[in-house]
Amino acid sequence: MNSADQPQSGPLHVLRDEIRELAGYAVPPSAGFVKLDAMENPYGLPQELKRRIAALVAAAALNRYPDPSAPDLKAALAKEMALPRGIELLLGNGSDEIIQMLALAAARPGAVLLAPEPSFVMYRILARVCGLRYAGVPLAPDFSLDLKAMQAAIDEHRPALIFLAYPNNPTGNLFDEAAMDEMLGAASGLVVVDEAYHPFARKSFVGRLGSRGNLLVMRTLSKLGLAGLRLGMLAGSRELLAEIDKVRLPYNVGVLTQLVAVEVLRHGDVLDAQAAAIRRERSRLAKALAAIDGTTVFESAANFILFRVGQAARVCAGIKARGVLVKSLDGGHPLLADCVRVSVGTPPQNDLFLAALRESL
Ligand SMILES: *Cc1c(COP(=O)(O)O)cnc(C)c1O
């Protein structure tokens, strides 16, 4: 603490304390590794589609600002998502940016963002960055929603925003639908159902958008296979989105992102087939993991699997030494002690991972 008569010096003193106290989002270098730590789709696009994209990019009007209303892209996404009548979309530079927009719009003095824990870490980070208080409510030991604890936290904090990842990251499970409905009924603020893993779960709250005024559904193209493109979307009522849209930077989704996303969505069967392959590999990988002595595998509706293994940090280091990157979650949350998250890769990548794990035990 600096006393009042001792002025702080140096360029950092102007920054907010909560920013300086924050640990940034760490992305480890991955060159040369089999990358199974970030829930990416391991398959590329077919040559023919790549050629079309190359032609579109070459012809793009890069000297012009993008159309901030992105009508072609929104129409393609609305069709893909089967939005109910009267429900609209807001687009973000990834869904991370949408979380930030929501937090910025809701950041009245004392406002709270609430999420179960463990869940997606950006909820907590962006709450802090945007000046909201963050309330994390522990999940039950089987990673289901602890309804009583959630109810109590809602009564105590009256959260402006509740984020429910469906399925949840990093646990991989879908919360009980009836429990989610109770949250929607109990919340006085907005409830955002984050369906980042929808292609692998194929369960959705989009159908409830017409009848639940406080519900927003968020999706992304990242886990489906376009993580590098950066496109997320938020579905909700026109009235609500019109307000959130005032927070959006006008040109947040670039010309190239719009063009490429529309073209890939026109060939939606390509990514759908890849998602189906990933779902099949998920079952095979889960069975193979469960067959290894000393592992506990948790059921997943996403494109990754969470498992527990003795001395997880040491095991992950062994896996890494054998050229495969996975994510050790040990130490992140008490419920995740000795837990490891692995993305579902191609069959050969998954075999490399399984071999590296067996050798590292
Ligand atoms: C990966 C992930 C996101 C972020 O996705 P982007 O669109 O790439 O920003 C959002 N929510 C959850 C639960 C995720 O796992």
C-alpha cells in the first residue's frame, strides 16, 4: 500500500488493481506437438473448398470496411441454428468477445456475473476485466449443477448475468435440462446458455428463446473447425440484442471472416461429417481410456474427454515429453484434482496420445 503523500510512480500505477492482480490467459507454444489441448477440430478443409476460399479472398474488397450488419452471414447462421421467429443474432470476434460485450453492457456498480465452477475460465476473467463482481458456485462432485447452491447464490447476489456452458468445459457433461429450466425461472437477470460444443452434443436451448425473455444462446464456429477465423454468435430477442449491439465495436467481424464463414456454411455437410467422425472417435477414445488401469473417465458430450489419473501433472509432463499436448487441470479447482482434459483428435493422433499416456503412467 502506498501512503497518500507518497505518490505512485512508473507507468503501471494508472492501471486498475484488478487488472494487475489478474493472471492472463496462457497459451503454451505448440509448434511440433500433436495438439490435443485446445478442443480444435483436427481435420482441415477439402482442397476444392480451399480453392473457392482462395478465390473469394483474392476478390475481397479489403480497402472497404466490412458491413457491420453482415446480412448474408447472419441469414446463413439463422438457418443453420433454426432460430424461432423474432429471434435475432449478434456476431462477435469469437464468442469470447460476446462474453465481453455482455459483461460491459451489464457492468453497473456492484453487478455480479455468476457461473458454476469449474467452468469456462473466460467468464471469471472477463467479469474482472469489465469491472463486474464474479461469483463462482461449485458444481456437485459428479459435475452436475448444485441447484440448492445455485438458488442460494442467485438470492444472495441477484446476478446480472449467469453463464451456463452446455455442455460444460472442462467437465464435458450436459447439465440436467430441468435444472437449467429452474435457473431460467429463478434468475432475475440474463441467463446465457453457452453452446460452444453444440456440434458434438446436438442438444440446445434455442427452442426456448421465443418463450424465455431472459435467455440468450451463444454459439461459435471455433470448435466446429474454424477456430482461426474467430466467429461467435449470440441469439436473443431483438429488443435485448439492440442494446447489447451498442457495445459492439462497429467492425468487429472482418471482411474475410464474413466471406469465408458464408462459403464454409454453404458446404455445411463438410464440417458436419467431421463432427460426426469426432463423435465416433470420442466413444473409441473414452473406451480405450477407461480400459487403462488407474484412470477414471467422465462422460462427455463435447469434443474432448476429461479423465482422472494419479499424479496428473507428472503424467502430463510425460505425455508432453512424447510429443503430445494435453491440458492438466490439476490445481485449477478442487473438483479437478488429478484431472486431465484431452481433445479428440484424428484416429492416429488419439493412438499416439494413448501410447504416450500408457508409457507415462
Ligand atoms: C472454447 C469456448 C468458448 C470460446 O470460443 P471462441 O468462439 O473461440 O471465442 C466459449 N465457451 C466455451 C464453453 C468454450 O469452451
